[in-house]
Amino acid sequence: MPHLSLQTWLEKHNAVPFLQEAVQCNTVNPPGNERLLASRIQDVLHQHGIDSHMYVHENERVNLVARIAGKNPGKRLVFSGHLDTVPVGEVPWEVPPFSGEIIDGRLYGRGSTDMKSGLLALMYAFIYMKETDVPFNGELVFAASFGEETGSEGAAVMVEEKQIPPFDAMVIGEPTANQIFVAHKGVLWVEVSSKGKTAHGSMPDQGVNAILPINHFMNGLQEIRFTYQKHPLLTDPTMSVTTIKGGMKTNVIPDQCTLTLDIRTLPDQKHDQILAQLQEVADRVMTHNPSASLEIKPILNLPGIGTDPEAEIVQAACSVMNKSRDDVKGVNYFTDGSVFSRYAAGDIVILGPGIPELAHQPDEYVDIERYLEAVSIYYGMAQAYLK
Ligand SMILES: [Zn+2]
């Protein structure tokens, strides 16, 4: 039977209605409920004769992995995406967030851009690799994770429990408007907690004020200088104080205060060194004020990614899309790739049909044409890489 062109095949297999359906699956994290979407994807894979494995983490939190082997041994390529979305937010939407409504060639809804369009485009390219009889070598893996939006927990479980094998290359379908991203920043979230002792507000000398050391710590942060090499594709590292919580009543000396920092790093920066610098600041505060008690704890610690633009998978993307290495870019947000990069030395490319600026925004949408285009890009990349 002669094979249908990819676009006809996508139409026949309801690529657009299935994306609407995916958006209608509420996988807002927390709580996640990723099983809702994972089992729909599993059905579609099954209809095409592809076995997949659902790894249940807890109740409705699941990872889904499917693998197809080529004719001969060879390299292994992983298609990766996440199943969850961020919450809808407080700002009212003009288009209902779980409608999947289509207006003027745009499909709207929470997760349309970040990243159900990318995930399904990867899935269709994966299935198409199996359906076309064009032989390939090695292995193609499809891996859908839970809990990316709250710190890549699903990817971490995938790696710890070896649900995916080590890989030579990986494509992550996060929103890039189908541009080729090869670098992203790392993230280091730190909680600094200060402990004191309560006392009546009229007798502060009877207590230990936990807020004051946090103030001194914050002032001390200004002395921190990061050591790093400038990155050709990424902006400089940043450090922001993002929350402060402390005290309970106007007339009570506070015994607790917590501050959080959001630090975004370059791929060559050592997070341990940054933590040591923060500890030095805390130590100085405690030396000056012996009753102060500060503790520093990393709450999310993921390295950045810097794939060589000359890597084969990047070149595959460039050739499929007729781009040069000058078109290869970097992004500030982090992805599951941080977790996967610690697991395997494979080259990671981030490329997806969603629009980066719309991620996590109200009235998020994806251009349908770009979604369908992503399928052919992924398919072309897999063919070129696994030939
Ligand atoms: Zn995402």
C-alpha cells in the first residue's frame, strides 16, 4: 500500500482533534492527574500496534514510555515531553482554558503551547516512524513525564528507576516556536531559614528576633560575585530574592523567618560553589550576631544545558529546517533536560511548536500549522539521526 503523505496521514489520524482532546484533559499541576492524558496517548499508541509502559508513581501521577527498535543496532534517540500544565491563574481567560477551542488557526487552552502540542507532535512523529516502511537503525523512544512544572519530579523518577535507557540524543518538545534551542540555564532554588525565640513585643530582650538576621543576610548577598564564563547563547546568571515569610503578630517577637532565592545559572557554573558562597554570608551574619541561627537548604538544584551546536542531532534539525548554526539559540527557562543530562551524556535539543512567550499565560494558544509542521520536523530529525 503506498504511504500517505505525512499531512494527509495526520488529518486521517485526527492530529488536531486529538490535541483539542489533550487540552480538555485537565492535568493542572498540582495535583497533576497526568494519567488522564497518558492513558489517552497509550490508547492511540496501542491502535497503531505500539506497546507502551505506564509507570505509576502514585495514583494519578504516571510516566509513559514507548520504544520502537530499528532494523539494525545503532544510536538511541529519545522524544521527551511533559504531561502536566501550570494552573490557570487568577486572571480571567477570554477563551475557556479547557476548551481546546480553535479560532483563526489557533488552538487555545491551558497546555496548548506548554506543551501538549509538542508532546503530541512528538507522539505522531514517533508513530509515523513505525508506520512508514523506511528502515532506520538504533532505537526511538517516546517518553512522557509527569510533574515537570513543579521541578521535574517525573523525569527524576524516570531516571532513578531507569524507565528510559541511556540515550545518544534527545529532543524535548518545549515551546520554542519551532526554533532550535541547544542551551538553557540551570536553576538553584534555595531556602534560607532563620530561627529565634518568641517573646512579648514589649520585652524584645527576652526573645531572639528571627527576622533581623535575614535582613543582614539579604544585605550580604550584594557581596556575592559569581564566577562564570560568558555563554554565547545565554544571558548572564541571575539571583533574585523571591519570598520572605516571617513573624506572626505585631506584638510578638518573631521566632521564624524564611527567605527563598531563585538563582539561574550558566551550564558551566558549579552549584556547590554558589551554595558555599551563600553559606559564607550566613556564617558572617552569625559571627556578628551569635544568637542568630541561619540554615541554608537547596530546594531545587538542576544544572543548565549546553549542547554543542555541531552535535549530530543539532545538525539534523538544521538540515531538516534549512537552517544554519547561526539560527541555533538558547533560553532562560529550564526543562526536564536538566535531569536527563545528569543521567546520560547524550546531546539535547529543545524544539517545540508552542510559543515561549505564551507559556504559563492566560489565553495560551498554539498555531495549528506550526503544530503540524513540528511533526514533520521531528520525523525528519529522527530519520536523519537514525539512518
Ligand atoms: Zn513546559
